[in-house]
Amino acid sequence: METLNRAGITEKLSASYYLGSGVTGLVPFEVIATKSLDEGSKLPSSFEVVRDSHSSSLFLASSETHKKPGDDSVLFILKDDSGQSQIEVVSPDLFIINGPIDSEGFQDRLPYLFYNLAERARQEKFELLTAHAAAVSKDGRGILILGDKGSGKTSIMLALCLTQGYEMVGNDSVILGTQRELSVMAGSRQINVRLPVAKKLSLPLNEELRKEDQIDYEIKSSFLPEDLGIKANESSNPISMVVRINLHSDNPDFVATNIPSLEIEALRLSENFSRYIRGIPTPLELSSTGIRGYFPDLDSPELTETRNNVVNALLTQTTYLYVAGNDPTHTAQQLDAIIKKL
């Protein structure tokens, strides 16, 4: 099958139903299928959800038949299969996704599968990569915010935007540009905030969530930037500083130091930048009964070397700080003072 071109693959599979096209994480894509979708399909609405939460994701549905897909986009072929879903990798920009096309659960997973499968083209063709991070910008400077789950990435991002005039680039996932100078390009717009943090930052909450007995570390409230009066930046900004954040009530008021161990930080960055191309954050099937299926590893030695170079450049050529604090607003104020001196 690998020797066939796109037209040959679609003909071999009788994939004649052109479902639409879009952009996912700055990568253009097209979707065709071996059968038409049922009337009232959730597929377009599934992509509406992603578009709301990610500034660079959209999907334009089409009812065309026999349309020839372009050569510059990633092509996803949906092959109707009532058995267990699986992914066939034909090439770095051509994937066959087997599954029950009319299933709502299957359709709900597609935007996330498309994003992760496009990571190979994102890194190889477009010289971009996805990082688990937050990012803000101000005066043409991009600030990349790293940290483990619960370390305060979202909190410091919000505090910088709400109190120090920064613009939001992304939260939770951020696309980095790796061509020439390293930059923050785009990212997820969804802001999920734990209730104690939302209350501390005086974010708008409905009355049910304001009840004291509802406070729980895993209960979150979701916002988009415009809900909070935050401006979203959708232009490229060179990375002027990398911050590994640690916000906790037991921390001192504010501490900013160089990274204690470059070796440990290099390992953290390497793992972070490899997550999406190796399919770590996206199971093929996800439901209340568990996860199923195999997501292929799309990495290569060449792309690994490119990411290694990005890691080395961030650690040796960029201001890189470990920042700890106990209050997001005060920490943002102190951090902004450091950034202004760059």
C-alpha cells in the first residue's frame, strides 16, 4: 500500500466521500471516507468544540463526492469498520482511521486524533512542535511557562494577563516555532481553572460553584479568554524567557533562580516535546469504560535531533528561570519586573 499515491489509496479503499477540510494546530488537513455520514452527524459539531478551545482548529464540512484531495495537506481517510478502531500509517501525511464512522463516540475522538497524527507533519514539514505548556506575550516578547500538573501554569498565565497586561498565546498546549529563532505561535484557548484558584483571582463563577462545600482540587471551571477580558495573541513572538513555575501556599513570597540542574531540565523538556508525536496524550478510544486501541509512534531520528537542538537552545541561549511563589498575583508582579529588564 505504501507504493500507491493518494489517488491510488483512495481508489483502492473506495473512499469517494469528501467530508471536508480544516486546519489543526496550524497544519491543513482534509477528510474523506468510505461512506457518507448519516444525516445529523456530530462530526462538524465535534470540530466546533475544538475550534472554540483552540485558536487554530477549524473544520468546514462538505457534501462533495469524488473531490480530489490536495497534495499540501494531511489526508485522513475514514474507513467504516464495526470492529475495534485502529490507525494505519501510510505516510507522514496520509492516515487511514478504521472505526464505526456513524458512532458519536468515534466522531468525538477524531479532532484529537487528527491533531496528534498531524504532529509529524507539524514538526517535519512546518518546523513547529507542540509543547505541554502555557504561554503569554507582551511588547513582542514571548514567555513560555512550564510546570508539572498542578504547579500553577494556568494561574500565573491568568495573573500575568489579568494584572500585568499580557496577552494569552495558549494554555495547556502551545505550538512552538523552531525555524531560525524559537517562538511561541499559537495554543489552546481553553482555560480550565481549579475552584480555589478561580476564587483567589476573582473569576466569575456560577452560584453553585461558589458554595464552600463545592471546593475540590479536581473541580474546575472553564473559560475562554474573551470571557475574562483577556486578549488572545495569534501572532508569532520570539521566546524571550522560559519559566518553570511552582506556586504553592507553603512557598515563600517570591523566589526566582537559575534552573538547579540543566541535566534534569533537559530530560523534562525532551519528554515534554515528544509527547504528541509519540501519541502519549491521546488514546485511540476513550470512554467511561476505559481506554482502548494503539496510537502509533510517529517519531524519527531526524525529528528527535531537531527537538534535541530546541532543548539545547532553550537551556543555553534563552533566559530560563525557576520561579516559586505563594500567590499568583504577587508572583506575576515580581516576574513582570524581571521581564522588563530583559
